Amino acid sequence: MGKSVITISDNIFEKCFSLETIEVHPENIYWYSKNGVLYSIDNKKVISYALGNTQESLTLEDGATTIYSYVFEKAKLKEIHFPNSLTTINSYAFYHAALERATFGSGITTISSYAFEYSNI
């Protein structure tokens, strides 16, 4: 993603199941990527995930508060760890994901309908 990208719509890489990584130009002041996850620069929004990534475990960054819908749809992740800062998991966030285990932090207040539908949790 180039350094001049300012706006990203929801579900930017939805159903891009062969996407193995998301790279963001280091001078982009709005977005950054780590371990296949696209975050807002303030670290609060989990925008997207490289669904072709084969890692089995992921710990989201401290400071993340919201996971957008469909971010981890059909992700190969088996385990995810949520930081205490995470408050909201939107609908279908882990739809059909391979998840077997999720560790929730103390801040979670909202898990929307179908957030983990058809996952192994």
C-alpha cells in the first residue's frame, strides 16, 4: 500500500484468500501492517488480514479496540490472543475461520452477531 493512501473501505481484502501479506509504505501516516494484519496508525482498528497467511497463532497489538467485519474470514489461524484494549468484535469477523482457541482480554464489551460463525470455537 502506497504512502499516499488515506481512506480504506471496510472489507478491502475480503475473500482474497491467496493474499499472504499486506505491506504498507513506511511513510504512510494512516495505516501500518504487522504479522499480516492491517491496522489504523493509531492502532485502534483492525482493518484487514492477509487470508493466505499460514501462521497458526496471532496476538493482536496492544491498543487495538475494534475488529472489523469479515477481517479473519476463512483465516487459517488456529489460535488468537486479544489484548485487554480490545472492546469490540464485529459481525462475521471470524466467519469460517479455522480457530480452535481464543484468549480474551479484560476489555471486551461487544461481540456482534455471528462473529465466530462456523469457526471451530
